[in-house]
Amino acid sequence: MNAPPAPAAGSVPRRLVRPLAALAAVAMPTAFVAAVDPNTPGHYPVCPVLQATGWWCPGCGGLRCVHALTRGDLLTAAHDNLLVTLLALTALVLWARWTVRAVRGRPAGVRLTGRQTVLLMLALVLFTVVRNLPIGAGLAPPVV
């Protein structure tokens, strides 16, 4: 039987530096998107993939999704970009786990296996293709 890893050295504030720095790095651009409404034309550039191909890329609607999430509107966020909504919620859970582990002095991190990475990439491609087909029109963001 393997013993649990020993707690990390250093004080709790020192162990929280990385999770809090990551939070700040995500919070600053999120605050900008919360303040500058992407639903109003002219504030953000048009997606180059959409402009060049006419296809919704996996990120299309992501800014509107984040804007809706900052207002607590989960349904609108999911309608704007379901993938970004799911990834944002996953990131929030992983960040909370990281922070708790840092407080407890435990090692943190998420490691994807090769198989998990391939499955994630396939899900990304599938999402992109389906949202551009008539059957997946509900996954496409609303036109602004």
C-alpha cells in the first residue's frame, strides 16, 4: 500500500500563491468581458474562422457565453456556447480542488493520458461539425 504524499513545505499563504495568481489571470479578462457586452456589435473582432469559412468554430459565442456566466445566466451561456460553458464549470471545479489541496499542503495537478487527450480532441471536432449541421443548429450561437 502506498502512503499518501507528505504535505508540501511552506506556509498556507505561500502555497496559495499559484492558485490565486491563476485566479487573477482569469479574473481580469473575465471582468473586461463582463463590463464590455459582446452582444453589442463593434466591441470585439469577428471570428476569423467564421469570417473566412462561414463555419462556427468551437469558440464562436464564447465571449457572449462568458458574459452570460458573469451574470449568473447559465441557460443563456449554454445557448451561446455549450462547450465553453462546460469547460468554464470544469475549470472552476478544478481550480477549487487545486486551492483546497494547496491549503492542505497536498500536490495538485491534472494529467491527461494520451487516450483522454484524443477523446477531448475528438469531442472538440465533433462539437464543431455538429454545430455547423442543420441537426445541430441549437448548438450554434445566436447571430448578433
